[in-house]
Amino acid sequence: MPRHFDTTFDVVKELKPSYPVYCLRPNILRETAQRFVEMFPGDVLYAVKCNPHPEVMRYLHEGGVRHFDTASPEEISIVRRQFPGMKAYFMHPVKSRDAIRNAYRVFGIDHYVIDTAEELEKIREETEGDTNLVIHVRLATPPAGATYNLSAKFGARPMVAAELLKKVDEYGYHAGLCFHVGSQCTTPTGYRIAVELIRQVVDFSGVKVKHIDVGGGFPGQYMNQRGASLEEFMDEIKDCIRWLDMPDTTYMCEPGRALVSSGISLITQVHLRKEDTLFINDGVYGSLSETVTGQLRYPVRPLRIEGDFDPEETLEFTIYGPTCDNMDVLPATVTLPADIREGDWIEFGHIGAYSNALATHFNGFHPEVQVTVSEAFPYIDGEFPSVALD
């Protein structure tokens, strides 16, 4: 169990950490999971890839999550070790034969995704022709306000998807359709566009579809990317489901980022200041890679043990990570007190998604210390209070 503190100020005051510290907020993680489970009209599958840490998954489970979107035998194993009997789904469209055999024979997985006829044949051969499986055909969708266009890599075009669906039905499998509007999708419009394509595929194929998975894409909230509210996304999806008028169909979704992003922050320490450049103990090879890949800007809060920051003057700082690589630098400057110095700390908020999950061991640096705190991260718009510890 991680050590608990009331606030991140208490973390800094007591630990004085020279290493990065993830601050988990159990109540926020539980409450966010509960909201998803209550609001979505179907099964909520947590996307394990987003943050597979056991404590994070435990809090989501306590919030009501009972289904898990997995992409490898290792992720399936993580779920089954921690939650025996919970439902795992193998939702990666491209799987090795060994991975399929392992998922089927060892873990008894019965939901699989395809976007090609070749993948369907692999599953058929490696699961011994068992027709008690659900085969989801993944549909490619056009970009619609998402930071990451996952359909650039996965998904079949509508007519191809319809032919695949016919083949799934011909083989005797339970037929499903799925899509992913793209990670960090800030507008609900993408789901309506995708569902309209689903309707076309169903009508053209003539196959009775028993499962529809609307995927992930639900956004986190960042300084430069503020998505619509969860209520707006759910209202749009529910309206789409009514429009589809397929009452015997089970609906699924795969949230990751929106479940965990606001539930974790990261405390880093300034190890050196060179004029308007700061060197800290985490960077793009660690927890902050999405500042590059997604151009995300996290809200920040400066922390100091003794004395106050100057509340009047701020400065735009370039921030480098701890490795020897000059590419280990945040792509955008960060506004901080002009008098920030070596030994102060910077807390990055809303960093629960794709942070520790993507952190490398490059140069011997790897963030791994976790604590829990009670307070929520206090703001999102880049305005930070003048804070110091007494």
C-alpha cells in the first residue's frame, strides 16, 4: 500500500524528494469510475494500457469497473492476477498466434477483434474452431477532433467491414462491431459519425450484431485541450444508441484517459537553473512523453519548503529532463515564478494517463515512487496560487 498524505505539500515537506513522486487520488479515481459505470448504457471496459499500476486498477475496481480492455497476454495476466473472475477482452486487432493460443487456452478469453480476413483465420485456427466466441470487426473512422488518429493504423473501411462481418457470421461466431474515434477526442461528434458508419455496415451485411463497442477516446482535461464534459459525450452516445434501434445488442466502451488522468499528479524537483532554463528529475523519456506526442500541456504548481515565491513576477521557462539527451526537453515553455530555484519542486497535474505506463529506463532514470493524497489538484487553467510551505 502506498503511503498516504493529506496534500502534496505534506509529501514535499516530509519526504523532501529528490526523485519523482506520483500522487494518486483514490477518491477521484473511484468517483470517476463510478460516474462512467452509472452513465454509460452498457459495459465499461477499462483500457489497461493507459495505466496498468495495481493501485490505480484497484481504485477503479472499487468504483465499479468489472470489465477490462487488454491488448496482450501480459495485460490479461495483470487483470486475472489482481481480479480473479473479472472479464478481460482481447481488443488488439493484430495478435501473434502464440498470443491468441495463450489468451484462449490459458485465460479462456472469448472476445477478440479483427480488421482483416487473415486475422479471422488466425483466430479460427488457434482456438480450434470454437464458435462460442465473440468476434468484433473493427471499423476505421475519419478523424474528428482527436489528438491521436488510431484509424491510421487499425480498422477496415465500411464495405470491407461488412464482408468481414458476413464471414464472422458464416463461421458461426457471435458478431460484434467496434471502432475507436481516436485518443483524446475533444468533441462528441466523432461518435455520431462512427455510429452512422456502423448502421451502414449492419444494413449492408444483413448480419445480426450482438455487440457494439464504441471504444475509447473520452478526453482528459489539459491546459491547451479542454474536451466536452462526460455528460455531453454520454448524451450523444445514448442518442446514437436510440437512433440505431438495436435493442438486443450489448454496448461497450473502453475509457482509459478520462478515467485516470485527473486522479494522479507528479511531483518533480528542480536540480539546476540556468537563467530561464530548468533541469528537473523527470522528462520525455519518463512521465512527460505526451508533451511531445500529443502536444499536451499539463497544469503546474510550484512548491517550496521555506519562504514564499514572488507572487508578482513570472517567467517562461524551458524545462529539460534528467537524461543526457538534448531531445529530453518539453516542447513548450512553462510559466513559473521568476524566482524558482534549485531545490524547489514542480507538480504536474492531470498526468494519470500514459505517464508511468510509457516511462523508460533510459540513462538509468525511471519514475516509480507512488503515494496517495486526499486533495484534488486545484486548477487546470495554468493559473497557480502563490504557494509555499510554512
